[in-house]
Amino acid sequence: MKIRDDSCFKISYFSPMRYLYQPIDIATLAFFRIVFGVLGFIDVVGTIFHASSRENLSTLAPFHFKYWGFEWAAAPPVWALWGLAICMMVWSVCIALGYYYRLCITLFAFSFTYLFLIEATQYLNHGYLYSMMCFVMIFLPANRCFSLDARRNPTIYSDTTARWHTWILAFMMGVVYFYGGIAKINMDWLNAMPLKMWLKAKHDLFLIGGFISQEWVAWAMSYGGLALDLLAVPLLLFKRTRIFVFLFILFFHFTNTLIFQIGIFPLLSIALTLLYFSPDWPRKMFYRFFKKYKTEEFYDNYQIPPVRQQKWVNGFFIVFIIYHLLMPFRHHLIPQHVAWTEEGHKYSWRMMLRGKSGHGYLLIKDKETGQEWKDFGNDLTKRQKRKMRVHPELVLQYAHYLKKVYQKKGHDVAIYAYLRVGLNGRKKQNFIDSTVDLTKETYPFFGHAHWISPIEW
């Protein structure tokens, strides 16, 4: 069977499910494996050599904020954190080289996710995205070409792969773009907030500070980012517009990298965007100066997987797609604005949409004696303090932690929060109902916490 493929999303006369098993050149998947490993190495190095991250992810911090459902993820000692980081750096290099790929990507996936789960104040969208992709990559045959595994074991070598192996990765990037655009359709973003605040604060940046701090730049970036997120995927699907939108994506991510510190996300986004191009583009570039390249020669021996295997993959696809389409919408089922309450914010691709600052304290009151203490985040790191004051679920976690601390001292306490928070340049206002004893409250992952004060617009 010979199939010429112009794009990994070219419309086919096959059924949608059979379309996923059509053969395409494996070169793009191999290219992404290399980039994926390199970015994993960069991310781990950036984490372990950052003093604040080491403190937040290890037992140097007396207390760690947890994700709902993952309270078991305990922080390691600093020496164990260093050891794990070194192992992860080795594994990431092996992933890029395609050396014992399946073992290394599995170990790396669990290790990276473990580090991600240790401390909730370290949450970043690209960390969540990268963690999910790690587990997806375990099941992709990304080591069958341009790899040391294929060199030492030629029997696994293949020039082709099933379309879904790249489609699933491109789908994940498409979700990030689209839902990132949907999230930007709000009054603050349409009024260029919070970019006005952030860019104005960057006025002292070398060379570009005076330029980007002008107000019109914030307006241009707000509407340019909105248009890019909403239109990126539709325009990438068509060959005539693909290169133009890709160039705009390059400019967009390069600009963000210069202005903001957002880790590996720009490079990861660019690499994922390249999956929308013809699957054989890396091979064409590699062989351009060496020998003539014909796409047709790679599809002669391709065999569609057995029906039983297809059913398993199809079932996974359905669950995978439903999760990614519904999870970002859950905050619409919760009253009050998500940028204020943070309820439904995580895992929803709401990126760079709010600037929040807060101050205040937790009042600890002995129920028997009436003795009172004020806690300003005494047991927290600098980053934990800043995040806790503007995230209700973190305030609640810290209140429950303080209750246990004072119980050990022989005090039965009630804890009240006196916090004032400002959102996107607004005046600070009461954030938590100060009449509610937080030690008696729980945080609803899919609901609304009544003890969060409503915002006054």
C-alpha cells in the first residue's frame, strides 16, 4: 500500500478511526523525541540549580502544599532530590538519543510527575502538559528511527509509524492553544489587563524595556495572543496558511521568552506545532544534501495493527479526548469568577490571565483560654507565602497545618483568615470570610467554597 501524505492531518476517504492507523513517516516523531529529551534535561537543570525550587521541593521547607488527591507525595531530603535530578538528567539524555528509550521514558515520566506533585505552589501549565506527554510517550515507538536502540537492534527499525502517534501529541497542543484562547475572552484581557501592569513593570529591561512598557504594546499583545490561540489550529491544518501562522508563533514565543520567565514552554510549543507539518520534513532536511529522497518507498511494508489492538487504542482515544475537552470547562459550573476564587483554574490552560497580590495574616485563637496569635506564613518559604495569600485552597491547607502544630503544643484552636487581595490592578478587598473557622472547612474540588468572599467588580 503506497500512500503519499502531505500533512499529518490531510483529509482521507477512510473512516475517522481507520484514518488514525494510516502510515506516515516516523521522522517527525523521532525529531520530537529528541527535542522532548533535551527539554526535559533543561527543565530538570533549571529546577535543581534554582535555590528556591530546591527549598520548595525538599524537606528544607517545613510544610508543603498538596494537590487534591495527591496528598501522599512527600518531599525528599535535599541529597535525595539531587540524586533523583541527576538520574533524570541521564534519562533525558538517553531519551533524546533513543537509548533504552522505553525504560528511560518510563522512569523519567514517574520521576517528573513525582516532582510536579510535591509542591502545589510550583504549579506551571507546562509542567502539567509535559507530565502528561511523558506518559503518552511511553506508548509511542519514537525510538525506531534515528536512535541508538535501532542501531543496536536493527529489527525494531522502521521508517513509518501510525498517524495517531503524532496526532495525539498535536491534539494536546491544539487543546492548549484553543482553550487558552477561550480563557482570554474576558473583560480584563480585552482591556489589556494584566499585561498593562506586567509590561509597565518591565521598563528597566535592557534595550527593550522602554519599548514594551508603552501601553499600546500591551493592547497589541493582548489581542495578538487572543487571535493566535483561537486561530492557530485552524490555520495550521491548511498547507497554504501553515507556514505563516508558524512564523507568527515563532515571533510570539520568542517575544514572551524575552519578556517573561516561562521555562521550556515556548520551545515545547514550537516543537509540538511542527507536528502539524508534513511528517517527513525532518528526513527531507536531513537527506537534502546527501541523497535523493522519495516518500513512497517508506510505505510498502506497512501493516495496519490487528482489530483488537485498534479497539484498545480507540477506547483510550475516546477517554483521552473527553477528559481534555471537559476538564478545562469545569470552572463554568462553579459560581463566582475563576480568576478570583481559583476554583477550576488548574488544568484549564488559563495562562497569564491574572495578576494577584495579597497581604494579611491568619488569626489563631485558643478555644479555651481565648489567647490569640497571628501567623504571617511563618513556616513558609517566600514563594509559598506569596502563593498562599491569593489561593483559597492553600489558605485552607495552611490553616489545617497550623491547627496540628498548635495541637502538639496543647492548644485546641480556631483559625480565621484576615487577607486582602487585589486582582488585575483593582484595589485590595477581603478575600476570605474572617468569621469562618477554617479548621472546620474542606475544599471542594468540583464545587464552590462558601468561605471565599465574593469579588466587588
